[in-house]
Amino acid sequence: MMKSITLDGKTYELDKINPQGQEIARQAGVASDLVRKLEARLAIARTAQGQYAENLRQNLKDANEL
């Protein structure tokens, strides 16, 4: 579990802030983790999309354009 949180360039010890602030910090950490995971999945999807487009280009080399 986190022992401190940094916000606006200032670091705070979690055990020195009130319980509501601790819960908000925990929720912020969960949200940050989710964003990192989603960004990683998006990067994978973009890589796959680019590869599909390249494969399609290769398959269309001999096709007649409309």
C-alpha cells in the first residue's frame, strides 16, 4: 500500500491525513493504475491496427482500384 502521495509537487504522508483524504488518495491510485493498464491495452491495439493495415496493403497490391 502507498505510504505517501504527491500532488502538485508536494508529498504527503498518508498516515498524517484524515481518513477521508486517505480514501480519496487510495481511489486516485486505483484510477491511475486503471489508466496505465488501459494505455497499455490501447498501445497493443494500435500496434495490431497498424499491422492489419500493412497486411491489407500487401494484399491489395494486385487488386484493381475503383
